[in-house]
Amino acid sequence: MRNTGSQEVLTPETVGPALLEDVRDVEVIDVHTHLLPPSHGKLMLWGIDELLTYHYLVSEYFMVAPAEITHELFFAKTKLEQSDLVWQGLFVERSPISEACQGVITTLQRLGLERQVADRDLRGIRAWFAQQSLDEHVENIFRLAKVRYAVMTNIPYVEEEAQHWQPEAKPVTSRLRKALRIDNFLKGDWASICEALKKEGLDETMDGAKEYLRKWAGIYKPEYMMASTPHDWRYPEPAAAASMKPLVKAYAGFGASELLEEAVVPVCEELSLPIALKLGAWRGMSPDLDPCCGGDGVASADVASLQALCAKFPKVKFLVTVLSRANQHELTVVCQKTRNLHLYGCWWYCNNPSIIEELTKMRTEMLGTAYTAQHSDCRVLEQLLYKWDHSRQIIGEALVICLTGPPWICFPLSPPCACALLSAPSEERLAPHSRGAQTRLAAAAGRLLRGIHGPVSCKRLRRP
Ligand code: FIX
Ligand code: ZN
């Protein structure tokens, strides 16, 4: 960030470039990723072959792949062979112009590999990655991407992951923080919850389920609990599920609403943890692509269910992002009316420049700075470079328009408005209405939600 001194006066002409520079340089907090630390071995994804086999790119590859390359054939190949095919199909035979392709190019450029990119020299790129020392490389990427830390997605009931946390927790770089992922609770998948409880030696009851959440919250010390909900998620659940005959219910176990009300919410209240929800992924829409995690589509979510949930549990802080563009305006209105709901990021199919621009403008117009502009959802370490570079550019440009375009012309020159737009949402603002048990929640949310607004200097914005 430029050190221009606290007395600098910004005019309508200079506020734009200064804002772009600040957004470009600010150290961000990435509130949702799928990154894992080097200590988690092969679960930590990094390097060119992981970048090229990212599910966004594999899905795109199948749009143009030769007919004889079936999904079965492709997924039976080694990672290296898959990566060769994607490189050939999307980067050699075609111009890499989609957002996901451009992302690979930006990433490689940021790592100083322009020549190899220009020569389409995949072997040279692989050789560069092979020379990196992993711990240093991790630090280097976070520094280059200007990400202070990223929140991981930690799933306790996936055995390959759990083994890195117990009996002994492996070391985790301070660049990564934890999130306790509990999709099976929001799905009402009592059978899989029982399996997890059995493994932990816990009772297959609601009390057992609460104990399970407490136990894993104790292991991870997470920033929040989180889940992606099924595309048809409703709260409260439709009457049919709630009014099942006792015998059928005994067999089916607890439903999603019961698990939320009687396990997830009480434990989150007890531990002062926010609940982060991701609404609108249509799981397994194209099962052929499931092996690479690319089989999911998008569905319009029921925003009224989210509103009902927030209203029922006013002491819990909810964080939300939605996948469908069609839901975005309705959700923004609900966020404006709901004190314990905080909107974050442009997720997956909305994480494209044209949509980020549209969403950032709309959200700023309706919410001021009371939202978090972006999260990366990175699965592969080096994606931090392109996801944040691309987003910073678009978000910066969108904010400049909000800040300098008529009829807002006098707003940026008024210090309180400028501060509100550019500086961190204060922890008081994020605090729920009560004190005591909520203090940690407010602090956690404050940390989480600093997002791109963090260190932007509001002192620079002075009335001329
Ligand atoms: O549910 C999620 O956390 C999603 O982000 C993922 O399921 C998805 O595969 C993804 O990586 C999107 O960017
Ligand atoms: Zn995700």
C-alpha cells in the first residue's frame, strides 16, 4: 500500500486510483477454501498437475474432448496423463480463454513461468514445481497472493482426513485455520452420522451427536461450523418428514431440522461458533464427473428457509453464500433485514468476473460494507494467486464505480461514509445483540469478516 500519509486529501479524481491500489495490495483473509497443510500428505493439493486437473477444467475439457475419451477412460488414467490431456485440449489446441484457463495462465505468470507458458512447455513447468521445497513454497504463495490466512474445510467423518487429527494432531501452518464441516447433519443423513458415532464409541442418539460435535470442535478449534445444504433444503422441513409414523421415524432417525435444532445450534451457541451455510449446489447432477468433484450443478435455493432459520435462532451468527445468480438479489435483501446473517463471497459458478462485478456493485449499493466481498474456494494451493488477483481487480473497479459515480459524488469525501465503505466492519457491528457467551462469536466473526476491507486506510479519505 502506498504510504501517502494520513493528511492526504483524496478528490473525486484521485480516489479511484487510490482505491484500486488499496484493494490490490490489502492483505486478505480467505474465509473458505479446501486447502490443507503439507503435514496432510497427499490430501494437500499443489503443483501444475493438480492445477490442470481442477474440476472446473476437467468439466470444461469434456466439452471438447475427442469422443473416444470417455469419462471412465479418463478417470482410470494417472494424474499426469489426465493433466496431459487437459493441457493438450484446452491450452495447446485451443486458446485458454475461460476464467479457469486464464487462472492457470495468471498463476504461472505470477510464478515467473511466462517463457514456459509462451512455449507451451509443460515439461519445463513440471520441472520448476519439482524443485520447490514445500514448506517454503506454501509461505511464498500466501505472501505473493497477499492472503494473511485461509480457512480450510475439515471433515471429521472422512477417515483419510481424521487420521491427521487424532490421536495426535499434525502440525498446521499458521496460514491455515480450521472449519468443522458437517454436511451430513444439514442433509439429515442419520445413517452416516450413526456410522461416525459408532467409530468414536459414542451413543447413537441426539446426545451422542452433540458430543460428537463438541469433541471435533475441541480438536479443530474451528472458526465456524459449516455445511453445503442439499439443493432442495428447507427449514423447517416439509410436514411429511416431521409427521412420519413413529416406527418409520425410528428407522429413519432424526431429520435435518431436528439435527439442526437439537444438536448443531445448541452446540454452536454453547461454544459461540458461527454457522456458515452454502446454498444451491445440486449434488451429482452429472455423476460422470463426480470422480473429480465436477458433477454438481446449480439450483435456485429457498432463501425464505434461511430467513426462518436466522429468525428462530437470533443468538447464532449465520454466514451465507449462494450458488445461483437468481438468488442473489433476494438474499441481499434478506441480509439487510437480518442482523445475525452475514453474506460472503461469490461462490463457484458466480466466481466469474462478470458476475463478481455485478454482485459487488449490488451488494455495496444495498449493504455498504456490511458483507465480505470474496472467498476463493481454492482446492489447489497456487490457485490463491489467480483467484485473488482476478477478484481484486474486479472488486476494486466495482467499488470505484460505487464510490465515485454520480449521484454519489459527495459521499466519498465525507470521512464516515468512506470509512464505512473501506474499513473493516467493526466487531461491534457484527456482535449479536447479547453479550457474554456471544463475545467469542463476535470476535471470530470479526476476524473472519475482515475480508478485503481490513487494512484499507480510511485516514486517507479526508474532506478537502
Ligand atoms: O461445497 C463446497 O464447499 C463447494 O465449494 C465444493 O463442493 C465445490 O466442489 C467447489 O470446489 C467449488 O468451488
Ligand atoms: Zn467449497
